[in-house]
Amino acid sequence: MRPKAKNASRGLASGFTLVEVLLALVILGTGITVLVATTARSLAVARRAKEYQDMRYLLARLELTHPLQLEEEIQPGTEEGIFEPPYDEYRWQRTIEQVEAFELLPGVEADDRKLLYQVNVLIFRQRPRWAAGRRVVEEVTTYLYYPGEREGGSFSRQP
């Protein structure tokens, strides 16, 4: 048998040096920082997706509670309001404008050119200042053709 060799550095047992420990701490700290940043980003994306889902729901709810019915006269202008709890931090705005650039198409009378309306609906939520204060907005633009009083076909429409 071979006798054990003594450690050249005063008989101390082998272990990690200070440089190795510091390097391990730097690698561990970097990994934890990346994990925390990734988790925070994932939570922000999930929150934003929930806000957009809520706004799409509120848009459908607005169309049911404040419909643009063809039996009524369409008036250009802007209307706005808020939703009931639990969605009371969301607001809505609907703008109706006549479309003047409606071309005279075959079969369309000259008076019909002013019967096309552009309807812009905005659903938005103002974020608090601690959350960067930016507005989250969902906007939908539709076009509405309102023929007014017409007779013919299988029905008659009167304003």
C-alpha cells in the first residue's frame, strides 16, 4: 500500500475556492433573474389577454343594450357611457358619421348616396398611473346602410 500524500498547503482538506463560489453565485443569480423576468412577462401577457377578452364581451353586450335598429332614424354623432359592475372601469364610445364618398353604383339612386354610415365603437380601460397609465383600447369599425322608407320585395320599412 501506498502512503497518503500530505496536502502541500498545510494539511487543509480540498474544497471550493472563493473564486469558484463567487462564479457559482453569479450563475445562480443570472438564472433566477431570467426566471423572474420571464414569469413577470408571462403574467403581463395573460393580463392583457384577459383585458381584450373582457372588451370583446363588452362590445357584444353594448350591441345588445344599445343597438342600432334599422327601424329608427340613424343620427350622426357621438354617444358614450360606462358599463355596470364588475366592468365599471371600462368605458365605451360610439361615433356615427355619414360616408360622403359613396360612389353612384348601377341601381343606386342619387339620394341613396347619403345613406351609408360609418360606425366606430371604442371600448377602453384607463389603467392606473402605477401601471404606466396607458389606455387599453378595442376598436371596431362597421358600415351601416340605412335605406330609410322603402317598399317592395317581401317587406316594407318605414322610419
